Amino acid sequence: MGVDDAFLEAGKKPGLEIWRIEKLKVVAQGTETYGTFYGGDSYICLSTRKVESHLEWDIHFWLGTKTSQDEQGVAAYKTVELDDHLGGGPVQYREVQDHESRKFLSYFPKGIRYLEGGVDSGFRKVQRGVYEKRLFQIKGKRNVRVSQVEMHYTSLNKGDVFILDEGMTIHCWNGSQCSRTDRMKGIEVARRIRDEERGGKAKLVIIDENKDHRDENNFFQALGSRGEIKEASEGGDDVAFEKNSQTSVTLYRVSDERGTLEMSTVNEMPLKKEHLDPNDCFILDCGSSGIFVWIGKKCTDDEKKGGMKFGMDFISKKGYPQWTQVTRVVEGGETPIFKQFFSGWRDEGEQVGLGKVFRQGSLAKQSNDKFDASQLHDRERPKHKTEILPDDATGDVEIWRVEDRDLVSWEPNLHGVFFSGDSYVIKYSFTANWRRQIIIYFWQGARSSLDERAASAMLADQMDKNLGGIATQIRVVQNKEPEHFLRMFRGRFIILEGGKGAGYRAGSEEDTYDSEGKRMFHVRGSSDMNAKAMQVPRRAASLNSGDMFVLETPYIAYLWRGKGACAAERRNARQLIDYLMVGREVEPIREGKEPKAFWEAIGGYEDYATGKRMEEEKPSYPPRLFQCSNASGAFRVEEIFEFCQEDLVEDDVMFLDTYDEVFVWIGEGANEVEKAEAVTVAMDYVRSDPSGRTLEDTIIIQVKQGYEPLNFTGHFQAWDRDKWSKGKTYEELKKEMGEDGIRKVSEIRITPQSVKTMNNHNHSDVTDGGTFSYEALAKPYHLLPAGIDKTRREHYLSNEEFFSVFDMERTEFDSLPRWKQVQLKKEKGLF
């Protein structure tokens, strides 16, 4: 059987490709639509990545909650067809609206947006200047979901942020119980709608429930209705679904050995690797926790197609939730999650045993009180995020800087040089499929003003209109530049401090020097095409053993090479000198061999980020970041892929694993349960590591937000000290507070005994730290007594009132399963 014409060129280069099922046919989608999905449609998404010298693929078919059965069937069938076209090697995933895997969400760093309707809904074509009122609900701390909801006050709840888009006025309504993180994400989404869809022209109104009365009245007037707002608990949770009981696992064989497809149960338990016959297809039914379809190397085409169909049929026949994930794996390409169900399956370096399963890319969790940290080792290590590369980036480039809300041409000899205090518009022209195509990037510096950022979006939109609306507009934020954007400058991408908005003269290199005529650059990148140089504070604390740095003085350019700097960084640093520092004498320096003149030029020696792992050019154990939270009532741990400083959530606890050290980072808004649980999980995580490390040879350190040591910050690119530490290094904070003072808030060395003491202390804080009446504890979040742990309200009841409320003693309550405790607390208004 041939492949659909839409798939002929699919999967040939790294990137993301998306098709929609339209009138039961596969139709390629434009890149400008990526991240927007209609709830009445079905889509196929192909992620292609280059691993060493070959390509690897993941295929996801996404089903909207209101898509038709016919469209679902076509999406599944065509996914198999695409898989066959790529040699049967890809892993297939079934994704359902509101319950997407983390792997799928990672393809859309700006979040995904759900819209009502679909291709068969008879929607009008969007006309410029004509806007339909829409109400959106914002969910998710990291992978933001923007869901269109009914235009009615009953859609609102006190725990979430909602955006009412009127076209030229965008209302951002914050529920009274939503967190700081929720508010920030809501504003970010609202700004994106304003800048990217309205060209920066729309008015943005931020409203806090019950505080901004005039604006709130306008909001409800635009909404068309007003009434009592639901509590936060009624707003739903977009985190991975909860299960109250463990579902049994069943293995089925799918075979056409007798001439027709038949499915039979494998009754032997426990399951072993030997049960999987390469001549057949197998279905591993884990209930609503997930369904796996295993494809043997020698199975027939009918078995391949039939296995996937049977797997999907299980969802309806067995009454599983529609968002149950179906994952296709091939023999030899099994994921660790799949292998866990087979007791005889042991790969070198992996843990032995079944363990507990969590859906790939979702939040690791469990229904009991104690979290199983060993699960975190079974996850597939994060792979490089795929990007859309429209061409080889050798087309024509024109650049303008935003000055006084107008575009000023940026000279060709300055292409690739940007000021962090400015915003720019870049027009990229290229030929594809014998047609001239245009991409308009608007790059916004980290320190550019809000007016300049808005103007860059507006001017990019105006440029598109002047071109007849044929261009693709892409917003680029400093430090988040996509690969194609960097490739346009052929290895010369430089970010200087200052800019026009900061009172600097346009294009003047001298503006970036300090009073001594010196400046310093940090060079980082994995290839000649994506390496970039950023001006950093001229001081030793800016150095990092893993990268290259260039220190420029009036007469000498020092080329400082960290022990872990790669070849691409070394070449890029030299190119930087050849371009910006013409006439300077070049003095290469290896880390540890610095002359006295270098330290004098940099302002004196200071400690900087270093260590065995940073000194490895290709780290044997790359750092991993995890987020710990109990915001949904159950303690969960989530791994953050390709992390940066912005991924540290101030309302939660994180832990950073650098192998020799594990840092437990405490955000300002983290609660006591998260603090205690995160430390315990970090220790269990080290104990259960299959690589063999132990608590005796691994240091666990607790640090607090704003007091991060260098060996923590060194693992984050372009760490901003101004964000939380007022521009001061950890060493400077030490001197300011004194050794004893800073140890009270940071760098606490953790041992098993200290954890036991801390847990006992936390328990006594709750049970002995005062009692409150049931009436006081049953109030809404924002009216609860100050200083209490709001997730454990029942602990503040007196023993007598506890028995009166729950009709049982504390000991009996504590012995109940976690889900039962939560249910009782909800019934009594204490959750």
C-alpha cells in the first residue's frame, strides 16, 4: 500500500510537522498554527530529531474532545501509515485534549491553545479588524494550557486566571485564590495575544477579584453576566489524572496465524520478556493508566494495524476515560515504562523489579502517602527539543532597530549584534518550492522597555500588511532564540549591554565599555551555528568552567578557556575577537594558568562556578531538574526538560541533581509539606540510583531562593543575579550576613538524621503550634489564619473538635489511604 501524498516528504529533517484531518483527508498545517488546536478536530504530529548520525521520530495523534469517530479512526489509521513509511521505527502516542503527555507539550514552549469548533463547524474565515469575543481559562504552571470556555460567569473560579478577549481590549481576571505563578502566566498569555495577534495595539487590563472594582465591572459587563464565583476546588486540575486504586495489568496476543486476526489473553503471571513473541503483536492493558501496543519484528501488516485498533477499542469497550493514552512500541525500542511490567526484563544499568508506573512525560505520583523516588530513574532522559527549520538559513537578511516607535535600518556590518536594551525587527527572505517566502522575526531584548516590545510587534505586523500578509511572524525573546534564527548569523550572534532605550548611541560599540574601557563576554553553544556571545559583568564570578570567556582591554583580548569548553565555543570566541576587537593582541589562557595581569584586568580573583562535572566537555551525567509540589492535594514530582532560571517556580520546591551534589531549592512561596517531602524524595532518589552512588558519597544541600551558591547557578545559562539577589553573588551575601547568618537560610547540608529531626519538628509545629476553631479553618484560602499550613488544616483542630468533625480519632484518620483523607477533608470544607 502506498503512502499518503501528504507524508511523502515527512520526517526527512529535524523539526515538528503537523497535519489536520479535514474531510477525512490529511492536510498539512502552516507553522503559524502550531500550538493551536480545535476541539472538534483530530491531528497528527511528527517530531523528528537527529541523534548522532541518524534520525529518530515520535508520532502523536491528537484527538479533540468533540472530534468525530470517523476523524479519530482516520487519524489512527494514517498514523500507522506514516509509521510504516518511516520504517516502523517511531514510537506512537495517542493524545487527548486536556490530557496530553509532557513529551507532547514540550514541543510547544509557549503553551497550547484550544479553540471551539473545527474544520466541519462552518466557522467564518477570520477577517482583519473583526474580533469575536472569547473567554479563555489558563491552566498549568509550566506547560500552559489556554482553553476556550463558555462566555458566562459560571465558567470562572477563584483559583484560576481567565482572559476575556474583546479584540482591542484584553481583560486578564485573576481569581482571589490563584497563586503568583498563575498571575504571571496569565499576564504572559494576555501579552502574547496583544503583541502577536493585535500588533501591540490592544489595551491590556489586569483585574484582581474583588479589588479592582471599576475594571471588574467592565469585565463582567463585557462578559454579559455576573453571579457568585465558584471556589478554587471546583476549577479542576490539569495535572495528570488521579487514580484511587491500582488497576490490574493484562497482556493480550494479537495474531493472524490461523488466517484471521484473533486476540487471546496471556494468563501466565508474572509477565516476562519471553512472553513477547517477535512473530506477533501484543497489547499490554494497564487500564486508564495507559495501554501499550507492542509490535514484534516479524509480525504482519494486518497484525500491526489490528493491534493498534484493538488497543484503541479497549477504551470504549472497557469504559476507560477517553483521555487514556495508547502508546505503540516496537521490539528493541521498548521504553523503560513498558519494561517495568515484566519481572524478567533486566537491562544492564537498570533497576530490577516492577516498580510503579507513571505515564511518559507526565507527573510522577502515586496514591499512597509516600512517594516512590526510584521512579524518577526510569524516565527516558530528555532529548533535544525539536525545532522547525524552514531552510538552511542562507537567505537574505534585513534588520531594523526600534527607535521612538519607528524602524531604523541596522547596518549590514552590525548584523548579528544586538543590544539587550533594544528590540529589533528582522526580515528573512528565502525561496522554497519555487516560491519567495518571508519570515519576520521581532527580537526583544531582556532589558528593552514594554513600549519598545509592543512597538516591535506592531511594526512587524505592519511590515507583514505591507507585504500583502504573506509573511510568517515569529516573536523571539532574548536567551530563547530558536536555532533557525541563530543560523541566520552564521555563528556570529552577540548580545551587548545597554541600547537606545537605555540612553546609548545607536550602533556605538563604545557604549558597552565600562569606565576602564573594558568588557567581558560569555560564549556558549554546541555547534558553530548556534553558539552565541553575551556581554556579562566584568568580574571573576561571571566565569564558568564549562564555557569560553573573552575579556577585552584597550590593548589585549584575553581568550579564557574553561576546562569543559567545547570546540564550537572555542571557535566562536576567536571569531568574536576577530570581529569586535580588531587590533587587540590576543592572549589565549587555559583555566588554572591565568597570569596576574588577567586577574588584575578582571577586578581581582573571586570564586566562580566550577567542579568535576562542569569540567567535562561531554558530561557523563548531565544535570537534571525536578519540581516538587502538592498544589493538587497529592505530592508530585516532575522533571523539567532543558531548564533555565525561569523554570524555578517560586511557589514550589525544586531539586537539581548534578550527580555529585543534589540541591534542594526552596521557593519563597513553598509550603512546609513540600519542603519536608522534597528533602525526603531527594534522599530516596540518591539511595535508589542504579548507577551505584550513595548518600555517603553524594552531598545534599538545601538552598533558599535568592541565596543560590555558585555551583548551583553555574548550571543555568545566563543566571540573572538581579532577579532575586539584588545583583550580589553568594559570596557577597555571605560577607554581608556573616557565615552563621547565611547558613540559617541557605546551604544546609542534609543527612538522614537531620531529615528525621526536621520531620519531627514540622509535625510538632502543626500539632503543638496552636489550635483554631473549625469555623476559622473552613473559611476560603485567603481568609485562613496567617502562618498555618493551608494543606493540613485538620491538624489545627483540637482533639475534641477533630473527633466532632470527622467522627474518629486522629490515629484512625492518619491510618486511612491518602485519597480517603482527601475525600473526607473535601466533604468537611478543609481541603
